[in-house]
Amino acid sequence: GESVGLHLPTLSVQEGDNSIINCAYSNSASDYFIWYKQESGKGPQFIIDIRSNMDKRQGQRVTVLLNKTVKHLSLQIAATQPGDSAVYFCAEKVGGGADGLTFGKGTHLIIQP
Amino acid sequence: GAGVSQSPSNKVTEKGKDVELRCDPISGHTALYWYRQRLGQGLEFLIYFQGNSAPDKSGLPSDRFSAERTGESVSTLTIQRTQQEDSAVYLCASSPDRNQPQHFGDGTRLSIL
């Protein structure tokens, strides 16, 4: 039978456009959120993080937005480049809970030339 | 600079055998984590070490899984009597402490025949 896990959500954008990757997190007690980029055959690479006392944080070409009311996290990538093609994961950590991160299933970002 | 190093990068073994996976964290990082990533999925937390404190084993899926860490250095993840469902990429991460971003190695791809 078909495995849902093998069919990641896919976002296809033109090179040079901005990308927005969305993530719904599960636990209202989560107080730390982080985005990772994973290329094929590699481990996840840290992009940016945000704590629950903030609603926006900017890095180089990336911005993370946190909406605690609706438990939503987004990653914005400005001026997308071919090297941005990868699977992007959001992850959350519950304050006072287990020490590991809880990861989403990931979004595959494809850059069209 | 040296990142998280994992060995072996690939391991193929027969069902029922024991396997041992190794992780060298970034020097000076007191926190060390193990995760499992099945094909096309996000990461699942397995175990967390912080200095000389008792490890957080809340993510270990069965008593066939165990891990050790000596001080703030190398860690080994052992899987006894491997089963086909253990086939996955096993990823190790380290961070300066539990409140800082985790940095990942490239993982060990484990295949159980």
C-alpha cells in the first residue's frame, strides 16, 4: 500500500521569488521552535530558531514568524536560490517536557529556473 | 571547524544481529541527542544526554535500544537483536546546552536484511 510519509508536501517556486513554508505545531506548551534544512543524504542543518516570547525573528535571507494563537509557524526565504532546494522541517520543544525536539514531516522546496 | 561526526556512515546487517553506532559531538557541547529518521519522515527523538546527569530515555522505542556516553565525549547507540523495522537513518546532534540549537551529523544509514 501507499505510505503517506513518502509523499511530502511540495512547494515549487521560481528562482528569485520569495518562498513561504508553513508549519502547524501540536502542543500549546511548546516554548521553543526551530527550522532545519535537509539535503539528500545529509543531516539537518540549522536555519533559524525562535522562542515563544517572540513573534518574529530575522536572519540572513530568512524570517521566522510565530503565531501562538493558532499554533502556526512559518519560514520565509527571500530571493530563493537553487541552493535552497531541500526538505525543510519545523521542530518544537515543550517547556518542562522531554528534552528532544518534536519534528514535523517536512516540506520539499523545489526551485524552478 | 569539526562538526558532529558519526560512524559508520552505512551499516548493513542481518536480522537478529546487534549493531553499535558511534557519535562524536562537537567539542565543548555538553548536550547530545540521538534521533531516528525513517524514509520520507521527520526525525523521532530517542535519547538525550546532558553532562553527568541521568539521560532522558523517554524516546527509546523498546528495551532493545540503549545508549551510553562517557562524560561529554563520544556516545554509542546500541540496537540488540535487530528487526527489519529498525531500518532507518540514525542521527546524532549536539548543542552547547539544552537551550541552544542542536547541530546534527550526517547520520548512519542502517539496513536490516
